[in-house]
Amino acid sequence: METAIPVRTKLNAAHDIQNLHGFIGRSQLAAIGQALRGEEAQFFVDKLCELAHIVETMPKIGETDGQGDAAVAHLHYFAGGQANWWITEKDAGAEGNTPEQHQSQAFGRADLFGDGGELEYISIPEILANGGELDLYWTPKPLSEL
């Protein structure tokens, strides 16, 4: 007998938005909130649940040391038509911080000038404060495939 796959609901999405604070900027969250009221609502519910799972399970700072270009880019941010950041590790966060302070740094490849970039520590709050957006259509893949 087949097991039914649970339907993701707006309640799931609301919970996942809480888990994504610090990873998605306020203006992008506002746009997604509007989309949750439209005809494509289920797509965005599913997307938020998927992104929350990726963030929950991705490696923390230091867990991919030595992997180089074999490390998986779990998230992708873009801004200004040229700047790109691919996140391979997230900050472990700190107990007691506000949601916005919880995710302060990450590690991955930063390419600000379209020249391939380099591996470095990345400030996600700085990306978001300067208009960077989380790529909702990104599929995790090794840095070597960028």
C-alpha cells in the first residue's frame, strides 16, 4: 500500500519562513508573502519548505575544509546583474540571537566582478542589506560545476 505524501501547507511555509530568517532579505520575503496569496501559492509553499530543508541540513563553517571545488554550493545569491555568491557552509549561529543576527557569516565562492571569484568568508547580512537576493531556482551542485 502506498503512503500518501503529506501536502505542504501555508502553515508549513510560515514555519519555514522563521527558519529562513537571515537567509532571505525583507523585500524578497515580502514578495514571497504576496505570492503566497496568488494562484502560484503552492509553488512558493513548496519552495520555502525545500529551502528550509536545504538550510537545515547544509554543512556548518569548517565542515567542508579541504574539499575545494568539490564542495557543494547549497545556496546562490545574486545582485546587480554581475555579483554572485555560492554558499557551501553556514554559520553555526549563536543561542539567544535575534533571527536576523542568527546567520552572520557563511563560506563559499564570491564573484563580484564576473572573473570566477574566490573562496572566502561571506557576510549574508551584508549581501541582503545591499539588495542581494536568494536564487529560488538554484539547484545545489559542486563548485566545480559553476
